[in-house]
Amino acid sequence: MPTESPGSGLRTPRLLVAGLVAVIVVLGLSIVMLSIGRSPAPTIPGQVDALATSHDACVSCHRNTTPGIVQQYGHSTMAAAKVSCRDCHEVKAGYPGAVEHQGTYVLNQPSTARCAQCHANEVAQFQQSRHGLPAYVAVAGSKDLSPTLLAQYQSIPEGQFAPDKSRNVIAEMEGSAITHFACESCHAVGAPAADGTVGQCAKCHIRHEFSLEQVRRPETCNNCHIGPDHPQWEIYVESKHGVAYHTGGDHWHWSAKPGMLTVQDFPAPTCATCHFSSFGNQGTTHDVGDRLTWYLFAPISERRPAWQDNKTRMQGICRECHNMAFVGDFYTRADAATAALNSFIKQSDTIMADLKANNLLTDKPFDEPIDFTHFETWHHYGRTAKFGVWMQGPDYTQWHGAYEVVKGLAELQALAAEKKGHH
């Protein structure tokens, strides 16, 4: 009868383990090989990848070079609707702004001409809005616009109201090395493209998912509407609407199909609810000023053209939650507050005009402290107070707004007296 040598009982388990390891390695390599050239599996339960089985040349190549973009687009409703990469990016040779790419010509960033192929109404509304050329002109001015674009700008209500008046001269002083990352980053939403069309839809509709939830959430607007001169995000956060969003927004119907959204979808408004979305009896618009009654961004706010119609549209949104007595009282009081803030800024303008009439100011902008005090009084604090009023943010109406306006007036009066005393 054979006998076992010492330790021989361990050999079989060791062989089994080694064999299992080899099988696991082979299976792992097989899985890796099979996965090459395929889109990643969805990371969100129930999420569908419309490009999972695509053999399109653009998709196949970019799965390797920019896999994140392919994954994002695969989950979009545009991909589900069979909109291809070429539909947005590919153009003919010689198209303005096109670059040669893999035997064809593409736009790295599609212009609104491409978006208008499917979204003509949205593009037309957008280009008549403050997010169109007026946003660009506010920083760059209108001097470099082509005759066609200048005529388009002047046809827009805000182009008629403020042709170059509200241009930010400080941006010119800082220079493009800085403003490329600052003012231009936001105001490029209305920049002209090489093909002569206007705007960058991707500033709001972030590529490449084009998510309804993303564009409806107020954090999207926070990308630009934040800071001392237009703190809409901060005002919204402190308002009752913002409190409702932050405490209950996770349960709202963010992916509801565009159409007539209701309070069942959004129990309180976001930026999009008031300014863009279909809601109650109001249809969708891409004109951000379509429901506003004042030019609140201006030094002295004036009524918008057809402001009564705009008022009716916005009140149609308000009345989904509030009765007309409440809404009417709010508008009466907010109009009065806007007029009161206008009167403060007019006083600051009178101080500066008096100094200029007495040759106590130079013609060069922002070359002494009083210029900055005057600018901040209307540009930072006057505007903030007005935005605070209309968006119901008491702290920004008061301490970050009206208080600073009154303080600015006192400082202007002291600086003006000092100048006259030295004259």
C-alpha cells in the first residue's frame, strides 16, 4: 500500500487554486477584449445608452479619444432621437469656422445655425433676448459688429434701449488676458460666430447630455448670475422659493416633458419656471425678458416695451400658486421700490454731472476713486437692490443693496465737497 510523503496532501488544493487563478485571469482578459470598442455600461439604474451598439465612425473613434463625451451623448434624448454627431458638427468645405477632420469638415462648437435646423423657434426667441447680442455688446461694445449684426442688435428692444450705454469699460481696462476668463466667459452667450449667427446654446444646455434636469435646475444659472453686480443666485437661495427648492427639490419632476408643466411637477419656481418654462397657462420661451416689466440691469431702470403684456405673462406663472390680490399687491409695491431706487441713482448722477459741468472731473473713465464709487453705487448696489425686490430676497434688497446705495450717496457727496473745496 503506497504511503504519502510529508506535505503531499497540500498539493491538490494548491493545484486547484492555481487553476482557478488562471481561469479568472483568462476570463478577465476575455471580458476586457470583448469590451474594447463598446460604450461603458450605464452608471445610473435604468439609464439607456442609445449608442451602445453603434458602429458609426465618429462614435467608434471617440470612444477611444473622448469616451466621456460618447457616454454623455449616448444617454441624451438627442441620441435617442437618432440625431448623429454629423447632424450638429459636419459642414461643407469652406464653411466659416470649419476645420478639416478625418476627411471631412466640422465645427468644433456648432453655431446656432446648426441648432436652428431643429430648434428654429427657440433660436429666434433667444436672438431677440438679452442673452443674444445685448449680452455680448455689454462687454465688447457694438463697434466691431458687421452692418448686418448691428442692424439685428438695433432691432432688439434692449439694443434700442442701451446701444453701448451699459458697456463695461472696466473690461477694456483689464484687457483680454483677464476678461477671457472673466466677463467674456459669461457674456459670450451672445457672441457672434464665424458664420454670422449669434449665441452659444451650450452656455446653458451643457454638452453632451442636453439634460432637461440640468437646464431646469437653478445651479445652471448660478454659472453667471452670481456676484456683487447680479447676485440672482444668492437672492434666490435666501428667498422662500429657494428655501422650497433646497428642502424639497429632490422630489420634483425634473425630467417632465416640455409642455404645460404644473405645480404637481414644480411646487415652487426655479429660474427656468419664471423665465423660460411652460407653466400654467404660459408656453415655453427662450427670450429671458419676455415676462419682465423693467430693465432692471440699467443704471436708471425704465419700462420694457409692451411691459403690460410681459406683466400678464409673468403673473400667469405667479397665479398658479398665489391669488390675484397677493400678486397685484406685490407688483404695486415692487414698482414703487424700483422707482425709489431710481431716484437715489439719479441723485448720484446729479452729483457727477455737477462736477463735470465745473470741470472737476476728467474725461477719462475710472481714473480716480469717485468714478468707482459712482459706478458701484448703481452697478453693484442699485441693481442688487432691485433684483432683491423682485426676487424677494430681503437681505440683498437691504444690506447688500439699498443700504450700500445710501452709503454710496454719502461718500459721493463728501468726495464732491472735497473736490470743490480744493478748486
